[in-house]
Amino acid sequence: MEKVLLFNPPYEKDIVLRDYACSEKSKADYNWPPIDLLAMSGLLKDHFDVHVLDSVAIGQGRQEAIEYVKKLAPKHVISLTGSVSLKGDMALLEEVKRQAGCSVYVTGDVPVFESAELLKYFGFIDAAILDFTSPGIVPLLNGEKNLQDVIVRRGKKIIQFEQSKRASFEYPIPMHEKFPLDKYSLPFSRYSPMTSVLTNVFGCPYKCTFCSSNKLAFKYRKIENVMEELEHVNSMGLKEVYFRDFTFTVNENRVRDICNGMIERKLDFIWWCEGRFDNVNEELLKLMAKAGCYLIFFGVESGVQSILDKTNKGITLNDVEKKLKLCSKYGIETLCSYILGLPWDTEQTINETIEFAANSGCDYASFNTYVPRYGSSLREIVGPGKFDVSEAEKLDSSEEPSISVSIDSERLGALRKKAIRRFYMRPGYIAKRFFRLRTSHQFETLIKNGLAVLKRTF
């Protein structure tokens, strides 16, 4: 069988997170298994000799990665790329193609939302994959003419194929064992190794204006297919899993079916997921905790209700505080994300958001600076316009922004550091974190990421 390499290319400046049509730099010292590559490993394994190289996870340098690919001599390379690392990714992939003589396909935020422009700008790219769950990826690599969910180069023409309209999807069990699972960890992780599973949905049905996930074709993964993969992960002896849905809690009945399925099968791992405050309730949280959920990642975004309303977030701050207390009641920790510098923000509203976060009762907080992400509806209003490769790497929400629409960039960077200090440097908070340690791995990740945060904040 022809060799296919699923590739997360190196980024020597920092840890870069390229995953699920998003990209940013790690705010501390963490990363997770890229769900795109995992899903495609399942789709491809019965048709090709699949290899995986996550250079970011293993700390591999540029030249070492090129030599690896050259020696492997794959027929096809499917690579992640992202706006924050675009120029370096493209230079490396062009060199890979030159030395290894392989076809190069890409996926990620720029390939999904600016695919035609990307292929016009970089003439060596053979195709962009728009949906990593699509069965159309196999025909693409086989050179078939009738395709879907991709945009391809054929001679001097760039051809956009129709995106499939499916209410549900499934794929064979991914090749988790091919990934360096012991190299992945989050600041709150309790066990290593860990993996990621797409357990419920692809895309997101909500219309938050700052986000691009709602531009992906929303569909549900078949529950029997989910349970098959979860049983496989459990048989591998893994003790921690990231449920990598944009909104795991989007459909209460499906969440109940998945949780009850895990309980019935006595699956022996803990897990965390992403959810929304408006679609969890006490009974659901109680069931999720019983099924092994130990943390939920919620998007709060702003501590000012009028700004939340303008983003079409669809939640209230009163509900945020109520649901955070319910999570705590059932032993589920919470990670809340905030966006500083939204178009309607002032220094005063940012300070209100900082205080709300510190007093909300959440266990962890992620402070991001607003950037006009590719694919987001808000970018169409405030963004710098069409795709520009020189602008792409400025779209990093994890550090002081190079693009700011509501407040001076340098001042916004200073306010973000203030937010981190205000939340994490509270004596009572520090004591609570050490008091709640449960495993040696949790202690190690706490120290490692705490030091990384201190280094970037002071």
C-alpha cells in the first residue's frame, strides 16, 4: 500500500496548537492530540500505510523533520497548518515536497476558510481538505475525479468541490497508538498518556460572531460509532480523554445516551469536554460526573452583559454564576475562557471582565486577546479584509496582539497580563490548587505550567 504521512510540522519558536480549523500558541506548556489527524488516521488506515509525525509534541526541529519525511518517502503528506505559523509551515512543506517528491495536502484554519486564496498563493499545494471527517479524503488520495469536501489544483486550475450535506457521520476507529500520547498534557490533566476523541458533533450550531466554528457544516457523530472508539480507548488502558467537540453538551438526549453508555460499559477513564452554560442543568451535570467528567471548558468571553449580547453568545452572567456553582457541587472543575479587546471593549469593561473572572468561582481561566479570525462573521465587519499571508501570523489570541480594534495593542497586552496575575496569584487560589491535587502527574503539570505562566506574565 502507498504510504501516507499525517504531519503536524515543527514550530521552533514555541508550542503551536493547530487543531480543528483553529491555531494559536500555547499559553504555557501544554498541547493535545490533534483531532484532525486522529480522525483521518481512521479514515485512511484500511486503504494506505499510515504514518504519523507530530513534530510539535516530540519537540522535533525543522531539519530533523525534513530528514524523517525524506527517509520515509511517503506518496502523500497531509499536514496541519495554521495562521499563527503559516509562513514557516509553507516554507517547510515546500522543502518536504522538493526533497521527498510527495503530494502535499493541507488542513487547518487557513486551508478551510481561505482555501482558494491559499492555493493561489502557494503553488506547490496539491489540495486543501475542508472536512477531516469526510470519506472523500480517500478518493482524493486515490486520484479520483469526482470528489467532495476538498479544493484541488489540477494543472493551472483550482477546483472547489461541493461540500457534502450529511446530518450524521462516522469513521473507523482512529490509530491512537500511532500518536505520542505520553507527550500530550493540559495544565489540569491528572493522567498521562491521554488522547482526544470526537464524541458528539462536528462544527457548532451557535452563532457567536467572534468564532468560526459555526461555519463548519454541523452534524452529529453516530453514537454507536462513538462508543466503539471509547471502548477501544479504554482497552488501551488510557486514563484520561479529551472529548474534542466544540460543544459536547449541545444535545441533552445525546449526552445522556453517551454518558449512560459509558456507565453501562464500565469505562475506566476520566474525561473533560467543552460545553455551554445554557444547555447544562443539575441532572445532566450529575450524570456527567457519574460517567467520569472531571472538567468542563466554558466560554464566558466577557464579564459585561451588554458586550456578551453584541457577540450573539446567548448566555447571561447570572446563569454563568449559577452553573459554576452546580459544577462545583458535583465535583466537576471548570475552565472559563475570556476575550479581552472585543470591538466594544474599553479599558473599564476589560477591568470589569477581569474582576468577574476572579470572583466567579471558576477553577481555571484562559484570557485571550481578540483577533479577527478567518471564517468569523465579526471579521467581515472589523477585520482587515481578504487573506494576506503577511497578516496571518498576527492572528494569535494567546499573547499581546499585533492587531487590535478597540484599544491600543500594547495596553491590551498589559491588561491581559494583569488578568492572569489577578486570577492566578491570589493566595487562596494557590492554596486551593495544591489542596486539590490528586495525582503525581497533576502536580507535575501544575508546577510546569505555573512556571511557564509566570515567565510570560512578569
